[in-house]
Amino acid sequence: MKENGILVFSDGAAKGNPGPGGWGAIVVTPDGQVTELGGGEAHTTNNRMELTAAIAGLSQVKKLEGPVDVYTDSTYVIRGIRDWIHTWRRRNWTTTEGTPVLNRELWQQLDALVAARPRGTVTWHYVRGHAGIPGNERVDTIADSFARGVPVALYEGPLSGYDVPIHDLPDDTSTPARPSEGRGTRAKAKAYSYLSLVDGTVMRHATWADCESRVKGRSGARFKKAASAAEEAAILKSWGVG
């Protein structure tokens, strides 16, 4: 984190994905003030809640100057705002496959908030979920509480009175490499599908981001990429659902 910078933690959750959802954010300003934010929706997705949390955090500080460090466990948010969004803009908000970008209105809100700050002053950090990072654990609790409809008290006040060691930050916040990265120049095998198994129910996904969002934080969840129909069938059989 940059000296005299603004610190933001954000997280989202959805029960059922889609289903009841919640989001949480923590904002710490250079003057030593902490603001917890949170909310929920009756029917939404994990990805929408992750985006909403990041938007809320940056909206809270849009009138403040200085660098902003955003910590999230969503590779969907980080890769989207840092990499994918440039292509989406050039293609008039369609994917490389020519389909409309999901959650376009949220991506545009987040894009506008980042663009409103001096170039390069918003830094995105990946933190692994449920790894004991105090800020991430707290926003996860907020998001999960709103998703479940459970009341949660949100703190607003001086850092000196905040019982979360929010500045205990991980040394490595690099975004995890995709399975194909770091393996030389060999061409990446195109996915036929992405499969997830949660609570005995299998779902087929067109993108890894959608698959990841379904299994995130779900105990006993399984997931795998299939390169062909035959491989998909073999995976399902190995899971006992083929």
C-alpha cells in the first residue's frame, strides 16, 4: 500500500448464484477514518455483488485525492477492469465471441470511477479468500450476512477504535496465473466447457469466471475444464454423475 494512500477492501457473495446476494466494502482514508459499507439484493450473482462492492468502495472516495489500493479475492473483477475492459470498449461492449458483455452497466460504472482518477493511481490487489487476511475476512462476513439476511453492524469511525487489523496485508498480491500461463509458447487448448459440482448439482459454464464464481467459498465444490465433449463426459462420470 502506498504511503498516505486510500485503502479499500471489497467482496461479494450469492447464495445459489443466482440467488440472494450481498456485498461488503471497507474504506480507510489517510486521515485515519474507517467506513464499512454493505448491502444486498434478493436475486443476483456473485459476480454482480463483487462488482457492486468495488463500485461502492471507489464511490465512497471519489472526492478524495490520492492513490487507491483495492484488495479483492475476485479475479473476475481484477482481470476485467485491468485487462478485458479495453477490448470490450473497442468492440462496443461485446466479447471476442461477439456476445454482449455480462454486467455491462456495472463494468461501465466501475470503469468511470477508475477513469475519473489520475492514470495509474488505482492499484488492484488479489487476496486469497478465507486465508486469514483480516480485511478480506471482514468484508466476507459483511457480504455473507447481507446475502443471508442477517443483521450486521457496520463500523464508521476512527481507525484507533476499529477492532480489525486492517493494515495486516499480504506481501504477495499478484493475480494467480491461469492454467495455461507460464508453460512456454505452446498454444492454449480451447475449452469445450467448464464444469462445476456444488451440493450434488452440476452446472456447465461458458467461461472460467462464471465457473469460479459458483464454486468460490463452497465447501466440497469441484470444478474442471473440458477440452472436448468426450472429456466432459469422462469428467462427469468420474464425479459419479455421468
